[in-house]
Amino acid sequence: MSDFHQNGIITTLHRLGKPSLQRLEAELVEYAKFRPVALVLPALYSEFEGPAMAGIVEELTKVKFLKEIILVLDKASEKEFRKVQEFMAPISSEVKIIHNDGKRIGEIFDTFSRNGLEVGLRGKGRSAWLAYGYVIGRGQSDVIALHDCDIVTYNREMLVRLCYPVVNPSVDYVFCKGFYSRITDRMHGRVTRLLITPLIRSIQTLRGPLGFINFLDSFRYPLSGEFCMITDVARVNRIPWDWGLEVGSLAEVYRNYSPRRVCQVDIAENYEHKHQALSEHDPEKGLLKMTIDICKSIFRTLASEGSVFSQGFFRSLSVAYLRQAEDTIVRYEADAAINGLEFDRHEEAKAVEAFTRGLIMAAEAFIENPMGTPLIPNWNRVISAIPGILEMMQEAVDEDNR
Amino acid sequence: MKIFLQLILDALKDVYVYFKQVAPNILAMLTIILFGFLLARIFRSLLRRFLRALKFDAWSDRMGITAIMRKGGVWSKPGEIIASIIFWLLLIVSIMVGLSALKIPTIANLINEVILYLPNLFSALLILLFGYILAGFIARAVLITAVNSGYQYAKLLAEIVRLLLTVLILAMALEQLNVAPGIVIAAFSIIFGGIIMALAISFGVGGIDSARKMLEKDSAAKDEKKDIEHI
């Protein structure tokens, strides 16, 4: 990013000039003595067979400021779990792997369920939440950073820049979200470009200024999966387990903390990871499913803030969104032209049509059941329901890792 | 040759006679064990359902019993463990009753001893279970009180209380099991007495100055009082 404009109600930390990675790392090593950092990595076993993970591990071997790395491994057999252990072995920081498909962690999930705690289906949300509990239980880290495991362009500078605003006591933010551009020979990030931004602008047009919408609009990449936070945020936040995870997490941060203590940081020049299929006719998968989950999460958060929604509002919203999104396509077409990027206008329009359908489906689902999918309870409630759960989790993970 | 054959036939005859005498007993033993096994299985199944209906597993989670099991490397559900223990107890009892049907005096004596020991085992288990719950409650109460009083080492104090109570409970359970009762009582007295003495000494030594100040203050107050009386 070349500008230094501060937009919205949160702080934006830009990449200005050529910041020295060595200086940032040296500072972080010092600060981390007083504010130890845990890195949470939610991963599928299939990601260890893909192109990204080897690069991520190689970069993490060079990171010196991490106290612990918690890898939450999903869809892996016992044999595959052992392979992952070997894969992670070169990393010098302490690595703990939570084996979601293992017998002991399965028993931990049963414990939640029999005590009336609904932790949702498997996915990034549930994995991240489980890792937070483990970090809280160990009590060794004051800061938690999280990033995906499918980043092909991973560089440790991403992690350093992500952690710096929270770990540095004189900067002292409680929550920091990463942003970046996603460009190859064309622009990616369709859901952020063509759904989130036009949708929140349409809601602003129809409803005027709304606290949460202004907050959401302040983020340059609200759907980015990379963020860093103090451990207390992980303790009090309730998060959705579906695709509404990112928006739902931001909603909880907005509810619990002042925007003055929230920032976003430019973590990479470019970022490349797995692309989701549009799946325009199947609402149970792909970007259409993502659209429905994200829209429901936004509606639900706004309703909890006092907004009243009706069929008429949703009809107007879908029309306003469509117009906004079409205008946005024109803007990005110009942006692509000046930067010499490929731009398939028809594909973009098809995406907007699918997003509009998703928006209407989400509105119908919201009218039918405004409570929607329950959020995963926060760790304070879980500890209150099952006082020994953190010890049990530690026992399960330590035993699995032995 | 005839004598030799007669000897073999006599031996086989003896075996046959003995088998004829013992066969009903063996049959009775096998029937009892089989019946006991079936009964134990039915009881295990009923107990599982009953515990599930009572939400025993969730109760164990809240009471911290599950956490202890996990610390011990046991990852089955608490209700499942109880049902399995009862199943094996019933099976062992039925095997013993079955063996007693053989009417062999040595086995009968052994069985009597084991059966007489069962109540001790049961009461030791109860002591351990309720003792653990009680220790948890008391330690928590100490923790809350100490935290509310602003005591800096509240957690340490609560853990010490929990440790002392655990030692007491273990000693009680071992005594109930008749495991070297003399040694258990002596060891308990030494450990418990030692801890209390160490605490008393550390408190006494640490509090010398405070005690002196209190006494001096008291005596000064008395002197002051006397002065006023003279006036």
C-alpha cells in the first residue's frame, strides 16, 4: 500500500518505506519476554500435502519470539498425526498439536456436548476456539496470533507485523487484523470486494450511520484470516463456527472493546492462498454458502444492536446492494486496467448475481429464525460449566503429543 | 499282563467314580458362572442407562471427578467406568460362588475371606470419592475467602489445604483397606504432624516481631491506664 490515509474508526498501520524486519524482530524478542506470544495454526492434514505448509514451517524455524505454537490438526488419522509431528519437528519453539480426530480430543468434545455446550461442527472456528482454550489453560502466553495454513506466499514478516501492535507495550492494541492485496494476474478476494463492501455501504445508505457497520467498514480486509489479540479477548469472545467466523469475531471485538484499541496492519505486499469455487447453485458449499453465513452474521449482530429488520427492508437492501456491487465492478475494472491486470467482467457480474441470491437466502433464513446458528460459548462460560476442562484439555494434548 | 490291565482299569474306574461325584459340582459351577456373567452384563447395561438418565457423566465433569480420571490416563466416560467396575465385581463374585460349588475347603476359605473384604473395599472407595469432593469444596472455600481477604498467596494456601486433606483421605482409605495399618498410621502421623509443626514453627518464628509489638503495645496501654488512675 502506498498511501498513509487513516480511514474509519480504527487505526490503520501502513507499510511505509522499507521497514527493517531485523529491527522489528529484535524488538519483539525483547517485548515477548514480558508478553509471551502463542501462534495458533488451524490446519487440515491435506494442507500438509499442499504447496504452502513446507514454506510456512521453513519460515517459522527462523522465528525467535514465539513462546509456543499450537497447531490444531483436523481430518487426520493417527498415522497422519505422527507424520505432522515429524513435519513440525524442525521448529525450535515449543509445538503442540491438537489432534481433533484423536480419541482424547473426541472425548473432550463429548464432554462439551453432555454439559450442554454446543461447539458446532468441525471447521476453522471450532479449531481456533479449542486452541484458545488450550492457550488459556497453559497460562504461558499473553498474546495469541492466528493465521491460515494455506498461504503460498508466506513470509515471517507477516507474523512479525501482525504481532507487533499487540506485543509492543507502548503501542498496546488489544486486537490487530492483517490486511493485504490478493493479486496474481488478476484481482482475487471476490467476497470482500463484491459482497462485504457493497453490502455495508448499502446498509449505511438505507439505515444511516450504525456503530457496528462503521466499525466493519473501517477494515480494509474484514475477511482476512490473520489476526493477533491479547489472551483476554480469546477468553471473553464468543465466535461463530461457520463462515461467519471473521465477521462474528469482529462483532465480538466491537462489543467488548473500544475501537481505539483495535487496529489493522498491512502485513504483506501480496498474499496468495486457496480459492473457493463460486458454487452459484448450491447454497451448502463454496462462496454461496460463505455469503449466506456472512450475511446472517451481519444481520444478527445488527439486530442485537437494536436494528429492526422487515421483509421490506431486505427487499430494498437486495436492490441497493445489487446497484452498489455493479458500481463496484466498474471501479475495479478501471483499477485493473491501470494496473495491467486481467479483468473478466462477466465472471465478476456472475459472482454478484450469486451473492445477491445468497443475500436473499440469508434474509429469508434470518426472518424465519433470527437467532440463527448459535455461537460457540466463550471460555469463561465453559470453565464455569466444567471447572476442570482446561486441565483435561492439557492432559489430552500432552498425552497425544508424547 | 492281566494284573497290569486290572490296575489300569481300576485307575480308570476311580477316575470315573470321582468324576461321577464331582460332575454335578462342575456343572453347577459352570451354570453359576454363566448365569452370573449374563446377570452382570444385564446389570451393566441397566446401570449404564440409569447413569445416563441421571446425567452422571456431566455431574462427574462438574465435580472434577472426570479431571482426576484424565490425569490418571483414563479416557473412558465416568459412567462407563462405574458400569465396568460393577460388571467385573459381579463377574468375580459369580466366579467365586461358582468355585464354591466345587466344595473344595481351601477355595471356600479363600472365597470367604475375599467376600468379607469387599465391604472394606467399598467403604475405601466411598471415602476416596466423598473425601475428594469435600477436599475440593474446602480448598475452593479457602481460595475464595483468601482472595476476598486480599491474601497474596491465596492459591498456594488453597493447594496446601487440598494437599493436607488428600493425605488425610488417603490414610483413611488405606486404613480401611487394612494395608499395613500400623505403618499407614505412623506415616500419616509423621507427615501430618511434621507439616503442622513446620507451619507452627514458621508462623512462630515469622511472628516473633509482631508478637513482641503486640505485647509491648498491650503493656504500654496498661501503663498508660495506671498513669491515668494516679491522676
